[in-house]
Amino acid sequence: MPGEFVAVMGPSGCGKSTLLYVVGGLARGTRGQVLVDGNNLTAMNDAERTRLRRHKIGFVFQRFNLLPTLDAFGNIAIAQHIHGNGFDPHRFDVVAGMLGLSGRLRHRPAELSGGEQQRVAIARAIINEPKIVLADEPTGNLDTKNSEIVLGMLHQLNKDLGQTIVMITHNPEATAHCNRVVHMRDGVIVDGVPAD
């Protein structure tokens, strides 16, 4: 549902990441339909899915996937350029400030902590105001303190901006930030209940 923060949980190998990749248009589903903002990904060709990803979907990965030769500023700004509307300094300043990055923008990834790198990755994912953010184990490479900071920021994005977020996690404590928890087993969603 639009505006939800959903956690997807289940044992390793049950299909959580595959589900995220299919929803994000990075992989094709074998049956059924995938609708993102009213767009049927299953009926699209590769170029159409790429356009949809560029304009409607933001990704946050466990391994950050930052470009090592660019500073934090460049890693965020490149997403605006790829989007095709050019650099928007106001939106950039709002997102960088919201994620506490304003003082770290001229640092390259190797000069940032894991938590700061993940915040840069989140900024890159939301800079173009996507309809949905897909997060694959966004706290998997972080210590407890930075995990809580990142989860808190995702929660605030959901609460303050109404950002729809689907997050894969193994961490039961992460679900405290979510509206709903979906459980998977053997490639099938077995339940999806509101979070406690």
C-alpha cells in the first residue's frame, strides 16, 4: 500500500531478495503481475523497466554500492543527473540536511563510517522522490548503533514524507519501525500482518 513501511522476513534462501529484485524490475517474475504506481512491470520490455526504475524506484543495498572515486556529494548528485532532470540544489540540500550529511559531503566513501555511507546511499535512493524505496538488508553491514540510526532515518522518511519502503531484514528488532511484516518461506509469502 502507498505510504507503508513493510519488512520482509524469512530464512536465508527463501526468496526475499529475489522478490525485491522482481518488484524493482531488476529481474523478471515467472508468473503473476508486478504493479508499481499503476505500472505493470511484467508487461514492460527492458528499456521500459529501466525508465520506470529511474523515475519511480529507489534502491538501498547492504553493501552501499557507492562510487569510490566520487565524494558523498557526487554519489548523491549523480542520481539526479541519471534521472534526467538535472541537478536540483534545493532538493539536494533538503535531503542532505535531513540525513545529517551536510558536513560530510566532500568526503569519499573510504573516509566515511559505515553508517555515513549508508546514509549517502539512502540520500541517493530518495533524492528523486521515488514512489517506492526498496532496501535489501540496509543494516546488514552496520553495528548496533548505526543500524538504529539508519532504521530511525528510514522510519522518519516514511512518517514525515509518506515514503513507501519495502525492507528485507533478518533483524526482528528492525520491524519495530515498520507498519507491516511479511513472512516468506520457500519462495512464497506465508503471512503479512501489521507489526506489533
